[in-house]
Amino acid sequence: MIPQSFEYHLPKTLSEATRLAAKFGDEGKVLAGGHSLIPLMKLRLAAPKHLIDIGRIAELGAIRDEGERIRIGATVTHFQLESSEMLKARCPLLPETAAEIGDVQVRNKGTIGGSIAHADPAADWPAALLALDAEIHAASAQGERSIPIAEFFVDLLTTALEPAEILTSISVPALPARGGDAYAKLAHPASGFAVVGVAARVVLDEKGSIAQAGVGITGIGPKAYRAAAVEDVLRGKAASSKRLQEASAHAAEGIEATGDIYASAEYRAHLASVYTRRALEKAIERASG
Ligand code: FAD
């Protein structure tokens, strides 16, 4: 179908973009890769009167190594993340997750900022960013603010961003010494989205016990979540396979799993445990060197 008519704006600076977003309010929408927004507009599920294309704002398109942390601009594409040699060395969870998204065309156009602003319950990035305890940076005509990822995903397709706010960058901690990252996903055979996706970052102490574990899970419920109950079982404990099994059993604890024609709620909850164990095993193996 053909979208309703709209005016197209191409700001060159962030301040120009936030001014436009404030001016148009609910009648405006930010356009990044367009891979989620344009299909919605074609189906007339979204009908913005103004599209604010942020693709030409140079400062939003960079990946920066800031030492202990790495900052990813909102319009960095999935492909840029997948192919960055710096990230493969400094934060391998990001390229590993990016490689699991859709197909080459989707990865070439889709952006990390667009993905998390859209907040699809089966998107891959939310799992990785929850596991890494990312910080989200946003700007509006009123100024800038940071949102912890734990507060960012509010509900199905709903985030903590205000309507006239533009997500500008995402900051994540680099992989520390004795750390290991992994992403384990069961992709839907038709759409490629996650039936379940589990991201893990594990940091071992000098004796090989688990000093820190971050586990983010997508695909199971209306929004991605951090599996705190899994992390609690692991913290300070030896990384035995019995312990991983015991911890993974808590993967869907407190979550109302979604059922659909492809996977029942019960099956999804079971998959959460299975893929959590797989992601943890791989992350620990990598952390052990
Ligand atoms: P857009 O479509 O441009 O925008 C999406 C929404 O976010 C809009 O509401 C827009 O206004 C808002 N927005 C965008 N950027 C910002 C910003 N900086 N600040 C504030 N609001 C913003 N995703 C997966 O995770 N896994 C998959 O396997 C997968 N498979 C796919 C397969 C197909 C065939 C398609 C079409 C998409 C698939 N996707 C998948 C989704 C894809 O990753 C999209 O690129 C992503 O969800 C949206 O990013 P975008 O840059 O295209 O955003």
C-alpha cells in the first residue's frame, strides 16, 4: 500500500532535528533506516505528517572507543556494528548480535537506535544492551538526558523516550579482563526475528568463579528483560554445569510469556531456559580464554 502523504525534512545538525521534533510534536516521526517505520506507514498503522530524517547528522553515525566504555551513535547500522574490527576485540557481543539480525539488506539500512526506539518484543538489540547494562542518551529542544537501559523498555513497542526526544547514542562497557560475551538465538524461520534471543556477559574472578553476570532476554514476553534471578544464582559461584543448569531454570521467572501460532507460551518459557544455558556456557568458555 501507499503511505499517507507527508512532508520530508532532512536536518544536518542535531539541534535542527530537535527543533523540528519539538515543532511537530505528535505529528512528526524520526526516520532512521526506515525498515520498521516505512512498513507501518505503508500499512497505514502509522501516518506521520512530518518525517525527520536523521541520516545526515554526522555526530549520530559514529562508533567511539572511549576507554572503559564504547559509545555507539544512534544511526550506526547493524552492518557497521557487525563488521567493526574494534568492536570484535573490545565488545564482541555487539558484532555477534548484529550478525543475527534479518538479512544483508536489513543490516545495511537498519540502525541500532531505530531498533531500540521501535522496541519490537522480538528484536535482538534489547537483549544485548540489557546484558551490558547500557546507558541510552537522548536529546530534545529542552536539553539532553541519560536513561539506564533497565528503565528504557516500558511495554510492547513503548519506550521511555518522550515524543519529541531523539535517541542520540548508546554507551556500553568494553569487555573487561576475564570477561566473555555470547548471544544465542532461535530465529523465526519466516521473519528472522527472535523466537528467543539470550545475550550474556560473564566476568570471572582470579579463581575462575563468576564475579559478574549480565543476562538479557528477548522474544519471550511483551518486552525484553534482564534475567535478574539467573544472575543472582550465578554471582560469586563456581561456573559448574550443574550451577548453569540451576540458574538457567530461572530464565522466565516472573515473566508472562507470549504464545502464538509458532510457539506456545509454555514452549517459549522452556526455550528461555535452554538458550540461557547455551549463552552462558559460551560466554564462560570465552571468559576462561
Ligand atoms: P526506523 O524504521 O527508521 O524507525 C523505527 C522507529 O523508531 C520509528 O518509530 C522512528 O520514529 C523511531 N526512531 C528511529 N530512530 C530514532 C531515534 N534516533 N530517536 C528516536 N526515535 C527513533 N530486527 C531484529 O532485531 N532482528 C531481526 O531478525 C530483524 N529482521 C528483520 C527483517 C525484515 C525483513 C525487516 C524489514 C526488519 C527486520 N528487523 C529485525 C528490524 C530492523 O532491525 C529495523 O532496522 C529496526 O527495527 C528499526 O531500525 P530502523 O533504523 O530501520 O528504524
